Amino acid sequence: MKNKPIYVEVPIYTNLEKLWEYTQKPHLHEKWDLRFSSITYLPKEENEPQHFVYKTKIGFGVQIEGWGKSVGQHHADMVYSS
């Protein structure tokens, strides 16, 4: 049986600059994203996604550890309207 990836979508009402800052700095990301108790960036290879390891405390001294990669890009000149 093949494991399916986890997909999470959450509406966040803020400007693009602040959103980028709060998702790309682990010490800020840990504060608002309840999926992670800690996030540690691994050394970044040039032209490669940013890899990280995370831990999530689920109670009673039990925690889940895993890894991920950030593949998003920031384009400051993009303008969105609704």
C-alpha cells in the first residue's frame, strides 16, 4: 500500500511579505503552525529546495519526527486582486 502525501490548505488573511516571512523563518513558523513543535533547517544546496526536519509533540512524552522540503518561491513583483 502506497502512502499518500499530506496536503494542507489554510486561508491566511495577511499581505504577501508578512506571509513569506512567517513561513520561511522556523522560529516564527513554529509559533503559529500547530503541526510543528520545532523546525530545523538543514544546510541548503544551491538551486535545491530547502530541506528541514521537524518534531511534533503529541502528549505523554510522545513525539513525531519527520522531514520535509520547502519548494515555494517568493515573487515580490506579483500583484493579486480579488
